[in-house]
Amino acid sequence: MRVQLENDAIRVRIDEDELAELLDDVALLGSTAFGSAFTMRYAIDATDGACVLNGTAHEWCLEVPRERLRELKARLPSKDGLTFDLPGSSTAATRVLLDVDVKDSLRRRRS
């Protein structure tokens, strides 16, 4: 899993094995150390509800609708992932982009 943060967007790129794990109700866990200042921990999990982002700057969880993950799996390989716009309280909305690594998908289909 790769997580990119830029401006008001979070991009999560996973491979097909990780997508299968999400669909089997296994959360994806990751962390990024910012030197000795702090470590950011994050989780991506499937849910039966809407896309939700919870937590703090140091530890957060993104819940992605399971049905949308199933739809994504059905159309692989695809460059088009899932997009969610999460409203902010007093800030701009956060755009969440989740996609499956196309190169990984194509490699699987060739072998």
C-alpha cells in the first residue's frame, strides 16, 4: 500500500492482493516515520457504510464502502479507481482517491 498526501487529497494505491484482503475483512495497516519527530499510522478498512475518515494526524483510519471495492475489483485492470469527497468542518473538502496498481494487474493477467 502506498499513501500520498498532497494539499487536500489522500491517494491510496494498493495491489490486487491488498484489495482481496480488504474484501476478506482484513484491514491494511501502514506507517510513515517523520524522522524522530513522530510516526503517522494509518489503516484502510472496508465498511458497509459510507466512506469515512476518522482519527488524528498521527493515527487515522479510512473506511471504504465494501460494495464500491467489489465494483472496482470487477473492472480490473483499470486506471480509474474510486473517488470520494469528504466534507470538511471549517476547511476544504478532502478528496480521497483509491486505486489498484494497473501494472500489478496487467502483470497478473500476462502470467
